[in-house]
Amino acid sequence: MDKFIKQLDPNLDYINYEINNDKCYITVASNRKEVICPFCGRSSSRIHSTYNRTFQDLPIQGYKVFITIRNRKMFCDNSDCKHTTFAERFDFISYKAKKTRRLEDEIVRLSINCNSVAASKDLKENVVDIGKSTVCNLLKKQTPVVDKKTITAVCKWLRTYPNFLVISRDGSITYGNAITDAHPEALQICDRFHLLKNLTLYVTEYLKKRLKPQVLIQAVSGETKKMEAIKQVDENRKLTLKEKYEKIN
């Protein structure tokens, strides 16, 4: 177990572990004597406080792994730094992330050739507890940006995934032509966002043409007097003390 933890970071010390059903909970602690401030680069050895931070990592022998680290909050001794305290950070996980970088890479590798719903189901059974939205976010973060203006670039990127059978896209002609060229047998469908957006715009324009721009409602005399009284009260509230005195006199 200690070797598994050292692969994450040599500065981590293994403390203990506990297995509950299909999950393995591991507790670790940092052994750094000094921690570098991420804002100014000055090292510090003064501890402000500690707190537990839990995140997920690669599975071990069929068990889903949850690691809890006793993270330290340090004082920054640099008087020119805008932050008096900072939390200890590690290279193996992003700031405030819930999964290690190597776990994120494994999720992307297993999800790249299937939809997010199927990927989420398979990952929950064997690797990690994850939702379909998280799978989509990781794929978006790690997928390279494609030059939309060049069909050749889009085709080249699409051919790196030969197993595409159904491709969801927006109304871009560039994407349509690129998909036809790279995967002529793939079924092209409009994505849900643009489908609902276009439907909303069409219905809005239709209603604008069919319905009158405004509907006049005749006010009742009693309600009119009440509204005038409310309006007068609002105007009186806006008067300054001097204006009120002049109005009384």
C-alpha cells in the first residue's frame, strides 16, 4: 500500500486503510517540512491548521479507492504576498478536484469511444463513482480544440476515432461536410441544445406574428384611485426634509 501511495507523491506517508463493501478508504499525510506558497513562491514551515481532504484514485484489486489526506493550511511569511494563508497543493491532483489526474486520464481513455451514459454505467461498476455530466466535462477538458474553419483539420481529428456510428453536432456546414467525408456511414443528428434553441426561436417568432403585441385591460375606478394613492405615497417618500417643510408651509 505504501508503494501505491508513493507513486502518487514521494512526499506522502501511508497511515492506514479500511475496506467497506467494494470501497477502500486510505488515509495519508504529507511529510514535507516546507511548503511553497502558490501565490508568491515563498516557502513556509509554519502550520496554520489542518483539515481532511478526500478524493478518488485508481482502483486496487477491484476496490474503488478513496484517499483522505490530512491537508495543511500554512502561513505565508512573505509580507508582500496578498495571501496570509494558503493550502498545501500537490501535482497529482488539481486544486479543489475530487479525482487524481491519473484517474481522470483513465476515465477519458475508457469513455472516449462510447456515450457518457454507457461510460458512466461501466465506470461505476468497476472503476469509480461518477455521473454522466462529469464524464462529459472531463472529455471536453481533455479533447483538443479543432479548427472549425478547416474541413481537413476536422476530418483528421474525426478519423482518429474509427468506431463512430452516431455523431451529434450543431448546424455547422463545416462539421457536416467533415463528418460525411470522414465517416460517410455514420448517422448525423442535431444535438439537444441547438434542437431546443431552434424550436424556441421558431415558436417565439410564430407567436409574435399571430398574437397581438399588447392586450389592453380596462382599469376599475376603485383600483385607479388606490393606485394613485400608492403613487402619491411613493412620491412623498422621495421628498427631502426641506421639501416637506416647504410643502407644509
